[in-house]
Amino acid sequence: MTLICMIIGGVLVGMSAFLLTGRGGFLIAGFNTMPKEQKAKWNEKALCRFIGMIMLPIGIMVALIGIEAIMDWFIYVFMGVTIVLVFFAIIYANGGKRFRNPDADETAAADTRVSSKVSIIAGIIITVSVVIAVVIMFTYGAREPDVTVNPDSISISGMYGTTVSFGDIREVHLYEQSMKSIGIGSRRSGLTVGDIYKGLFSKTGYGDGLLFVRGNSSPVIRIERSDSERDIFISFNNGDKTRELYEKIVQIYS
């Protein structure tokens, strides 16, 4: 998710920079589908610059979410700010005649009201899409990871997934306590959904770690790495499944 957020954020910032030049009307939902006659009634340069100013902070915040050290509460701030900015843009852009071309024919007011409604609907769709995307992200993140034990490595798929070579492993432990008993620590760049803890956590019971755990489930596998990378902690809702994974790892590692 880190790389994805930074890429999406970079794209949004790039689009914002382009819009701030007064160009890029084709990027604006509702406006880009208008006939040329209706577009002529709007001040495209002013509208593009306004949308660019709205998108710029959103793009920056999306990119910041991808930074490992960002606090988890920032995601909720991002959601709130994004929704407020989008609705502000809808209301401001469609209120009065702020972005009307002064040379536009006043007899076309009815057409303008129709196009305004189209813009409002498009803006609502965008807002709903953002909320849906966030829900999907949390739903995807809440899934238990798929862990594959290969002859030379362990692959963890899903959000925050990684691959660790057996040559980089110092030792593999199985603790009969739950992760909450061991000490989950502080989330740095991760996801918490109910009892699911996934991502980078600092100051766990054994230092900084990359968690793929159920907080109240036991046992817990700890993969201690020999390099400077964080140790990996894994536990499934089904304790037997965790033990089976541990046995597979030890069988190859030993």
C-alpha cells in the first residue's frame, strides 16, 4: 500500500500542477462531457485553477499516507479533509456565477443550471467513490495473509506483504501467548481492524516488528531476521493453522 499511495499521490499532484496552469478541463468530471456550446459559457481557466487548488492538498496527503513514519490517525484526517474539500468544491463551483464566462449569453441560463446539476452529481459520485475506495482498502487489509513456504524463502502476500529469504533468518520462535500478551506496541504505518493488526509497529514486546497477527490469538510465530530488517510476527485466528505454518518453516529452516 505504501508504494501505491505514493504513486497515486504523485499522479494527483501532477494533475493539480497541470490544472493550476489553467488547462486540463478534460480532467474535470461534468465539465469534460459538456458540448462545446456549453463549455463556452464557462471560464475554463478559472475553473481549472480552482479544481487544481482543491486537488493539490488531497494529492499531497495521499502521498504522505505512503510514508512509513506517518501516524495512523492521519488516514482519518485525510478522509475528513477530502470529503470537506470535495463538497466545498461542488457548492462553490456551482453557486452564483463565479466561473461563468462574462461574455456568455444570459438566455442560456437554463442550460447552465442543467450543467451545474451534472457537475453536482459527478462530484457526489467522486466523493462516494473515495469512501468506497477507503472501505475496500480496509476490507482488503483485514484479510488474513497468505503465507507460502518456498524452498529458499517465505512469501507473505496481501497488504504489507513481503518475502524473506531463509538466509536472512536468524531464528524462528513459537510463543504460546497472544500478540497482545507479548506486546503489540505502537502502530507506525499499519492497519488495525478489530482484532487484526497488520503493518509496521514499533516497541513491541521484542522491538520493532512487521505484524500479520490476530491480537488475541495464540500461538504467535516470530521470524527473527539477522539483518537490520524488523522481525516478522504471524498468527492466524485458528491456532492450529499457525502451528502448521511454524512446523513447515522449521522443517525447511532446520
